[in-house]
Amino acid sequence: MQLVPINPKIFDPKVEKFPIRKGYGEGLLAVGELNHRIVAIAADLVESTYTHHFAKKFPERFIQHGIAEQSMAAVASGMAAMGKIPFMASYAMFSPGRNWEQIRTSICYNFTNVKIVGSHAGVTVGPDGGSHQALEDIALTRVLPRMMVLVPCDHIEARKATIAAAGYEGPVYIRLCRENTAVVTAEETPFELGKAQCFFASPNPVVGIIAIGALVHEAMLAAKQLEEDGIPVKVLNMPTVKPLDEAAVLELAKEVKGIVTVEEHQIKGGLGGAVAEYLSSVHPTKIAYVGMKDEFGQSGEPMELIKFFHLDAPAIVLAAKQVIL
């Protein structure tokens, strides 16, 4: 897999930062202008999910459903059955957290063309505390048959993911973060549903890192440190967790001695689980997991929590060194 172009300022301490959810708002507005079948539904959190731009531009195609996520899923499924393409957004703790059964039965079981947008995922929700930090949503959606799961790494990729999801026929879950996040990609960075991208590649790598979401930037910082320490490394961004880009994972596993998976999510059921499930049957590989270790989040500043839960670049460097011992 060849390197793709990314933001040249990625290692600059002053790299620009934006909320990943901002890209959803931009993407939704863009597809709304192109396709009159696009409709948006919100469970009260219109501005927090960046749905307000669409609501202002297309009020006739926007539904303020109120705080009733289970009902919102049923309404979205019904609208999809009538030919609409609904994007329904809320905090990930509430959608898919609270309305999982309705998503399972009304949307996935019936294979309706609904896009579920879960914002404010991960510990970087920060001061809102553990009750609002969705750390299980990838597992909840990845297990559902017929569901695609997208985890963009910055606001540019979130915009591209939203546009791509609109053109895909079937249920899609898009996971977004609240906090300002380093811009890792560039406008020319390719994006394709189901495909990984190589963001960092030393010659003859001995360790591979596969990362998703807001932690891709930490993975890149870790890669730079590893290379400076004399450990060649390759980093893959995996914006589509399901279906997993198995060819890219297998190619990486055959190149390196061990792999580190990095995610702002429970280790069990997330990206790490997906990579392990696949490799165990085709190419058993030593894997280290950077993620939440069967624990809840807690209140704190976003970067304090990233460090506290050992999700930062130093933790990734340590895991990489341990996995190749």
C-alpha cells in the first residue's frame, strides 16, 4: 500500500484543529443541495451535531424530533421506506446507545437506507463525564448485520464520509467526536468506503499501527517518535471499521512483526477486535491494543483524559515497542 497525501503540517505543534462533527454538517449540506431525497432528523441537539446548517437551508426537509431517540429511529426507517435518505443525529450515547433495538429491527433488519450519526463519542467529550462518553458504540453497531461503520479521523474526512454514505444504499453509522481535532488529511487525500489509507511508512517497517478517529493524530506522533528511536513503522488509517479492509490488514501483517490498534473506544468489540478476529483465521499476528480497558470514562479536560487512559502518543510508542519484543 502506497502513501497517500496528507496535511503537510501534521507534525507542526500549531497544526489547525476543528471538531470532526463539523465535517458532518458540511457534508450534509453538500449532499442536501445535490439530492432532494436527503432529509435530516435531530433529537434536540441540532447545533451540537452541526445539523443546524442543513435545517436553516432546507427547513422543509428537516425534522426536529425532540429527545426521543427510539421514535426517531422508527421515523427515519419509515421515511427511508418511502424513498427518502434520512440522516438522524444525536449524541452517540443516545443513538445508537439508547435506540439500539430500534436501529436493529426497524433499520438493519428491514435494510432501510438510514444514516445514523453518533456525535460526542469517546472520552474527548471531556467535562460532560463518563455518562456521556460513548465508548461502546462501535461494538454496538459493528455487530449489526447489514450495518456499515465509519469513523473519520478529522473534519475533512468526516465531510467525505458523509457524502459517500449518502451515495451508499443501506444503513451506515458515522462516529464523530466533539473536541477540536488536528487536521490529519488534506482535500486531495483519497477516501473510499471500505478502504484503508497509508499515512506513514518507514522503509522495511517492523511494527504496524492501525488507528481510527481522533487518535489517528496521536498515532502519527507516535510513528514519528518510533522512527526517531530507530524503529521503522507503518501507519494505516482505517475510516471504515466495517466492512474491514481485510486486504490492507493482511498486507500489513505480512510486512511487520506486530500490530498496534488505536481507538478511543473499548478494546473489546472495536477496531482491535475486528483486526484480531480477521487475522486470527488467516495470519495469526501479535497485536497490542491501545484503547479503553473495560472501564468507563470520567470528567476532565479532553487531552488530560487521553493521557490518563493511556491513549496518547507515548502510550502508543510503548505498545509498539512491547509488541515487537
